[in-house]
Amino acid sequence: MGNDEFLKIAVEEVRRYTKEHLEDPQDFDVYVVWVCKTLQNNKALLSTTLLDGMYFECTYNGDKKELYFDAYHKLENRCIKVED
């Protein structure tokens, strides 16, 4: 599966999942944070413009023709200074 086809399916799945879990209907966009294709497999990290702290991982297993969908909630974001 090519990246364009994979990303179309991944974005549709994130949109479907998000709409199913929204209490109040709202407009939102889905965007791709990162995408990679290795051999017959694809992986993408996605999020939405909603301020709910959710992000998503979609992985396509080309050998089994299966899409794995994971939904995560960001609990914390810290900045840690690293000295050289």
C-alpha cells in the first residue's frame, strides 16, 4: 500500500474514532505528525485540532493486510534542558 492510500485510511479512522467519542459535535481537522514506510509496512502518528490531548498511531501490516489503530491521551509535556 502506498503512503497516500495509507494516510487516507488512517485519517478516516482517526476522524471516525474522534466523532464517536465527542460529547459535543464540533468541527476539527486531522493532521499527520509523522509517517514512515518500510518495505510493505506503513506507520503514522496523527492528531486533531481539538484541545483534548489525544494522539493516534496507525500501523499497516502489509504481510497480513491489517491496520492497527492505537489511541493515546497525552498526560504531560515537560521541557528538560540538556547540557552539552
